[in-house]
Amino acid sequence: MKKKEDKNKDLASLQQDLANLNNLFVTGYEKTKVSQDFELRKVVRAAGGKYRVVKNNLAEIAGEGTPSAAVLKELRGMTSLAYTSDDPVGLAKALTAYAKTNPSFTFKAGIVEGRAIDVKAINDLAMMPSKEVIFAKLLYVINAPAQQLVTAMNAVGRNLAVVVDQGVKENKFSE
């Protein structure tokens, strides 16, 4: 059994983590084997997140006064938290992929950019393209008019050169 000092350290650590994050997924992991838990932790780390198993009452107390308070109230069953301060889409994709192969892993709720979301929204978030893909598409949309303008400007010079070249070949330009 943990000493009260250790419990207070755990509570302070969890409060600090919850205060500094915008993206949190509350999950359940009942009937998960140790090897599956180890694999889950690797998946979360690879997605740039952190994973933590918590006691329900400890999570509720630590969440007070933070945006995550709404999703950490009245939790039941075995609870874990997966969170990141970076890309929530990448973490949601990784967790959803893991949940498909391990049905004992379930979502309870989440917070993305400070707003509470439900399980359906987490699945929708996992279907979104990653930040890099969105940025690439945005850059293409921004860059496309400039490319078309340059192509049109080059076409005038190219067409003029073709006409002059045709005239020289047919000896239509004489002195």
C-alpha cells in the first residue's frame, strides 16, 4: 500500500499534467494483458503522447479546475489517460488502430483543444488527415494560382519564340 506522501506526489504530478494539456483521451482497459499494455504504451509514445493508468477518484480530484474536469467526473471501471500537447489527430489514429486489434481497449471520452468530445467524435477525429497532409493541401491551394500565373506568363514568351522560329525556318523574315 502506498504511503500518503507518495499518493500526494502522484496527485500533484497528475494535476500538473492535466493543467498543461489540451488533448486528452479517457480510455478503459479492462481484461488487458501485460503484453498488450506494453504494446499500447509503445503505440502512444510513437504517436507523441503519454499514457497513464489512474485511479478514478484521483483523476477526478486532479482534474478539478482544469478543462478536463468535465470528462473526469464519475468515472467507472479501470481507467487510463492518453494525452498529448501536440497533434491530437495522430494520437487518436494510433489509439483507434490499437482499439480495433484489441477490443478490450475502449474509449470513454476525450478533450481536444480544450473542448470535451464523445466517443463518436474521437472516431471522426481519427478519420481526419494528419496535420502534415492538411498543411500540404493548404500549400497547394495557396500555390496553385501563382503557378497558373507563371505558366500563363511563360506561355506568351514561348508562343512568341515558336512564331519567330517558324518564320525563320520558312524565310518569311528577310532584311
